[in-house]
Amino acid sequence: ISYCNYAFFDVDTTQYFGVYVKGDGRLTFTTSSLNVSRRALSTTLKVNNGNWHWLVVSFDTATLKKHTFIDGFTRAEQSGVYSMGIGTGFPSDGYVGGGSM
């Protein structure tokens, strides 16, 4: 996909988190909360190369770190991100394979 961001999983991008491939092919993991704007963590490795990939993202509430993994290797990490507050805010819509963002 070279023309848009394609969401794999998205839970109300204005409040919580989303996982998608940007138009340039980089895996991106966004997080946000009610009072903090969205922060994106993108890999430098592109996944739109015609091969299958194993994509994983994680967020550790104890250390406030988030990671992206591609094919079993850490490809990007971000420290000191805010707690996302999942399950503590307003009800949100969640989408699996949500399409373009």
C-alpha cells in the first residue's frame, strides 16, 4: 500500500492507540490520552516489500515504554510515554483491519 496509512488495529485514535502501516511502509504505533496529543512511534524498516512479516507492538505501564517488533526483532522503542488509560475513559470504538486512517 503506497498511498495511505493502513490500520491493522485501531481503538479511538483520539484517545487510546492505533497500529498501522504508514503510506511510506513503516510500521507505526500511536498512543494518546484524553489530555495528551497523539505520539507516534514508527520503525525505519519498511514492511510493504511484498514479504509476509510478524508484527508486534507492546506498551509497558510499569516502565511507560512502548516497542515495535518486526519478525521477532525490536525495531523501535520510545521511553517516558504517558499512560494510555485504556479502559478508564469514555467507551471507544475499536476496529481490527480498520482500513485507511
